[in-house]
Amino acid sequence: MSETKFTPGPWHWVDVGSRICIENKSGDDIASVLNYAEPEIEIADAHLIAAAPELYEALIDMFNGWQYIRQSHGDLYGVGWDRAEDKARAALAKARGEQ
């Protein structure tokens, strides 16, 4: 899998009144979240976006660990790993702009 360059984490969110900004550790804006009708959704979206770098790294680690287990022990049927692998591949490809 190819590596994608993106703004390094950690990211955090800041409520600036008219919108919620997602910022990097230097305080630079990465994204804004706007949903004036439902502020709780706006904050939930901001939490999810701010967690993106950590989620990305965790998914890579989990995927690599899963591949190691599969190579070492063969397929483990009945635990849903094939379905999880498909979802992990798709999510990583989406994050890398490969879709």
C-alpha cells in the first residue's frame, strides 16, 4: 500500500463561534465543520475528523498485525476477518485518495 502525505497529527477542534475549526498541532486550520441546525452533530463531526490521523495509524497497525497472524497461522475462519480486511483496505484506500 502506498503512503499518503497529509497534515501530521495530532489534530484538535476549536469552536470559533461561527464554525468549528479542525487544527493541527501548530494551530493551522485543516478543515471547518458547519451545521448550524444541529450543533451536537457539528461537534460530533469535529471529534471524528480530529481523530482521523490516529484512526489512520491504528488501522494500519491493525491491518499489519492481521496480515502477520494470517501469514503465521493461516486463515482463521468464522471470526469475520475477511470482512474486516475488505473494510480496512477500502478505508485505507479512501484515506489515500485511491478510490
